[in-house]
Amino acid sequence: MSQPPEPSSPARHGVAQDIDWNDFRDHLATADPQGNRRWLHPKKPSGKWHWRRAWFAFALITVMFAGPWIRIQGNPLLLLNIMERRFSILGRIFWPQDFVIFAVAMLVFITGIIVFTAAFGRLWCGWACPQTVMMEMVFRKIEYLIEGDAHEQRTLDAAPWNARKLFKKLLKQILFLVLSFVVGNTLLAYIIGSERLLATQFDDPRHHLVGLTFMVLFTLLFYAIFARFREQACTFICPYGRFQSAMLDENSLVVAYDHKRGEKRSPLLRNQPPAQRAALGLGDCVACRQCVAVCPTGIDIRNGTQMECVNCTACIDACDAIMDKVGRPRGLVRFASLNNIEHGEPQRFTARMKLYAGILVALIALFLFLVFTRAEVGTTLLRAPGALFQVTADGRIENLYTMKVINKTARDLPIELRLENRSGTVRIMGALPFIVPRDNLAQTSVLIELDPATLAGSGTKLKLGVYSNSKLLETVNTSFVGPRK
Ligand code: SF4
Ligand code: SF4
């Protein structure tokens, strides 16, 4: 898209006059030409899109904070316990043995991002990313509540320290810290589970030093992100913005400025009718810079699609409000593809998008198939280390095994083993019935006895069925050693 020069460098909306606003290619929007950080004070957004986002964010925040406390069949909605390698997704417990499902889930996630970005640009960033949602819908709102809108914040920042400023700044930082603690604890609950989180908070601290350390680290991390890094977390740290440019094409739907309609931009003169502007070759953009004033990443959408744009829609609302005031149709800044703006083409589902979407559907189908056909148990049966075979008094051959059973269900399972491809006896050692608690792992020894006549040689392949209440759950293979024939 074209980037015509701004006719003037207006000093309104707190924009410093000594900054050349057309040098956006030379430095980041949040840095001045000397490379110093330019602290942003985005104007309070309001409008149709903002309220849509606010309701969506409210739903997401509710789910995000309630998530660790929601149970499905007694299991957490989402648990990512990396240390103990226990995972719960939608109440289904996954173990490291389910790594194929994890690998497919990762492919679904990555392909989903590619498809989504190709079709809708960075919609994820502005609407669903927890960092943006919390920053713009919680932390920024608190800032507006305490310090006021952008110009009041700038005035407060520039004012000398006095009791009022100290009170406002202190109150804001304390609230930010408390909220960061809540966010940090929520993340911790997703990792260690809500019960352990409560234990870490209320038990003797000496028993939870690791948990407490992470609690402090997460709190400080989120405090740094929301109080200090802010938009820089999106532009410097998050890799997604960097690779979006490889996925967008001229049919991707992004927040865009309609330069064909807007240029040549020029301030609106008092009582200037649209016909007169058209006769002068002027477009609908009245160079008010409201779209820049509301931008939480400090960019000018009129410079075209940029890496920093998180598709938050604040500039759409700001520009629509201006268009209403000047009596021009809304949508000078809107969700549109480049082809829509350049050639008036409707949004198209391109062959590339169809291919990506096809792959995504296939991966989701594979993922669901794996999840719903997953065995209820995961059994390993290995011969006891160092043990060969024993010959019993009646001449039968015995092998000793170690059996580990993972119960992936939400109920305790009594387990029995049966030989499927040979006759013989299988004895589970220890207390019977051998019960594997729900979502847990149990280990025991197993003794298998075979008649020497049934052996195929020094190494005989065995197939065993793992049963619970006479229902076959899975089959496992192992080998049985005996004397050479
Ligand atoms: S808000 Fe609209 S009219 Fe004002 S500068 Fe931005 S694009 Fe132009
Ligand atoms: S350019 Fe518009 S949509 Fe993009 S981040 Fe700025 S305000 Fe949000």
C-alpha cells in the first residue's frame, strides 16, 4: 500500500512536534530516532469493535481464571504438569506414553495458526492472546481508572512529584502487583494443579520452597510484562508477529487503511464540503491521527500492514467515529484484504487457504481418532532384570516379569492378565485383585509358567491380554525364555 507523506506534523494528541512521523521504516514506533523508548499512552478506545472485544475478553478471562478449578470426571480441565509428566486436557489424563497424540496436537496447533493467519491475519493477537487480553482489558483499564485518559496520563507523568501523583502511581503499581500475583498463581495452578497451589499457599512454607519460588518468579515476570514491557512483549519477544509476514498474502483479512479512498489525506477545513475536497483531489482521511492516538503499539495503520499491528481494531473504532463526524461512510479503516482495497474483490477462500484447511481438518480428525480410540490402560511387561528361567518341581518353566500399568481412566481398575497365544498360567504377585488407582500408575511382579512342550525354542513370543472385569483393554507382547531344545 502506498505511504504518502503526512502534510503536517500535528502537535495534537500529545504527539511531539520534533518527531518525523514519516520515518517509520527507520525505527520502531515505540522508539525515538535516538533509539530511546517512547512510552505509549494510547487513547481510551471505544466503539462497536471495542465492545465486541470486551465481551469476548470477559468470556476468555472467566475461562482462564476458572480453568484450574474446573473438574471433568474429577480431572482438571487443563493441567500441564511438565515436571511430573502428567497432563490433563478437557478432563482426559495423558501420559508421556501418549506422545503420538501430543505430536499430532502440536501439528494441529501449528497448522491451525498457519491457516488462521493466512485467512485472518493476526486476529489471535488482538482477540485471544492472554497477554493482549490482560493488558488491554484489565491492566490498561485500571490505568485509565486511576490516571485518566491518555492526555491526563501524560500530564500526570510530566507533573512534579506531589501527594496526588504519589498516591495514584503507588495505587496503580500495588494493583498491578496484586493482579500479577493472581495471574502468576493461575499459571502455576495450570502447571501443578489447584490442590497443590492451595497447599503451597497455606501449608508450612518450608515444605513448598520450589512452588513458592515459582510463585514469586511468575508474579515478578507478569508484573514486568504488564507494568513495563507491555507492547514490547508483542513486538520484541513474541515470535508470532515475526513469522506472520511469511503467511499473509494479498487475500488475508487484516485491519487495513483504505488508501484508495483515504488519499490524498488532508486536514478538514471548516465547512469544507466533500465535493470541494474531491475536486481538490483529496480523500476521506482528514489527517486527524485518531487512529494513531488509540493504537496500543504506537503505529500508524496508514503506513500499511505492519509487524506491530495486533489487529486490536481500536483504530477502526477511532476512524469510524471521525467518519461519522465528518459525514463520510464508515470503514476507511476496516477489516479488509489488500485485494479488496486495491481491486474491490470480495474476501476469497483461496486455493492456499483450502489446502491448509484440508490439512488441518485431516489432522484434527486424526487427533480425535487417537484420543477416542486410546486404550484405557498403558501396560509394559518386561522380564525381571538379571533373571533367566526356573524349572518347577513338576517340570514346568517359569519366567518372572515386572509389569507397569498406567490407568488413564477416572475409575480404579482391577487388572488381570491372560495368555492369548499359548496355554499356561499367569500369576500376578502381591495383594489380589491387583487394582490400579484412577489416573495413576501401579507396578507389580508377574510369574508366567509354561509347559516346556509349548515352547518354540529358547525365546518364545507371548501375547497377553490385559483385562479388567473380563473386558479386554489391550494386548501386550513379551518374550519367554526357556532351555535350548
Ligand atoms: S482516524 Fe481515519 S481520518 Fe483520522 S487520520 Fe486515521 S485514517 Fe485518517
Ligand atoms: S494499527 Fe489498529 S489494529 Fe493494529 S494495533 Fe494499532 S490500533 Fe490495533
